[in-house]
Amino acid sequence: MDIHGWQLWILAAIIGGALEMALPGFVVLWFAVGALAASLIAALGLGINVQLLVFMSVSLALFAGSRTIFKKAFMRNASKMKTGVEAMVGQEAVVTEALVDGHGGTVRINGELWSARSLGGGVATGELVVVEQVEGLKLWVRRPAASLEVSPKQKEGR
């Protein structure tokens, strides 16, 4: 029994399809479809170089296209997840060392101690503050009910 090139490509497509069902994700399917396309080229009697070119081209085009389509279809309303320092802005922190005008203090946020400065005057130990901005390793905070306007005294100090 002679084994032809197109039969090997069909076998590769079947194995790829089985792997797609067994593995999480959605990747192997496109290589299985590429193998089917290459089997058609092999059945036409074209050489191995053309078969490999068709396999790679079809597989990569489908992979790239599906990633773009799926991202547009399923991720269009998704917001970018904020992590690390970027996620601190807007969160509440507890003052552990009083925030004194001009000297700053310390706050606890997410279980960590951070150097902080107040944007709205002094803040006593134990009070809640909201992180307004992160500058290096320093947090700029204000009381939750504090106005967002900058006082004339703060404008002079800047």
C-alpha cells in the first residue's frame, strides 16, 4: 500500500482536530485547516515546497484573522485592567502617620505603607483618604469629602 502526500496531510488535519478538542484555547484548529489545504495541493500533484507554503500561509492567515475578529467581537467593551501603582488612583487609604502640611506622612493601602502628602491640608492618624495621584514612591491624597479645588495657600507653595 502506497502512502501519498495528501494522505499524510489529512492525517495531520485529523490529529490537529483531535488536539483542538482535547486542549484549551483555540489555536490548533487553524493548523488543521492549513493541513487540509495542503492536502488539496498535494492531491493536485504539486511539490512539497508548495504544500508547505500553502500550509503555513493558510494557518497563519486564519490564526491572525481569528485573533483580530475575536478580539473585536468579544473584547470591544472590555476596559483595560489597571494593576500596580496605576490601580491605586481613586482607592481609599488609611493614614498611619499624620499628614502635616509641607511634611507629609504615611498611609496604608492594600496592606502596604506608602509615603504620602495631603492635597487638602493636614490629616490626622486613622482618617480615610483617597489617592489622587502617584508620583514616584509618594502618594498625593485628600479627604474623600474634600473639594477638588486647590487652595490659594497650596498655589503659592507650588
